[in-house]
Amino acid sequence: MTALAASEQVSCKLSCLCLLEGAWDCEGNRRIVLEAIGIFGIERCMFASNYPVDGLRVSYGRMFQDFKRMAAGFSASDRRKLFHDNAEKFYRV
């Protein structure tokens, strides 16, 4: 991840965070999410879903509620980046 992050052209889509041990786990995934954000920075990360595959381990609603919990410590501006602005910029929509 660090090698990828060295290229400023690479962004990180935070999705399909299925832990090897089984079902979706907010606290286990929080570590992965925060580490990825630490490596790439807020400006190059975005929350996403990998549905329908993610649906094998977690409901869409629970996953995004957990993403909101993971991002609760960030500023409102940074949360907007993670949930909207960065994807809009990356996908040019």
C-alpha cells in the first residue's frame, strides 16, 4: 500500500473489507480503514461498496453506518471528501 501511495495518481477505494475470520466486523475493519487513510491521506481515499459481493457478509445499511462510525472523528469537510467529494473528483462526475 505504501508503494502504491507513493504515486500521487493512485487513489484508494475503501470497499470489500471482508476479514478472513468471517463476518463483517466494524472494529476489525476500522484498523484497516484508518491505516489506509494514514497511508494515502484523506484527499485520496473514498468509501465505496462492493455490492452484491459485500452482501455475503454485511448488509449495505450496516456497512455504511459502520463507515460513518469509523469517520466520526474526522472533520465534516473530511467526511464529505470520504463519502462524496473524492469519488466525484476521481470519477470526474
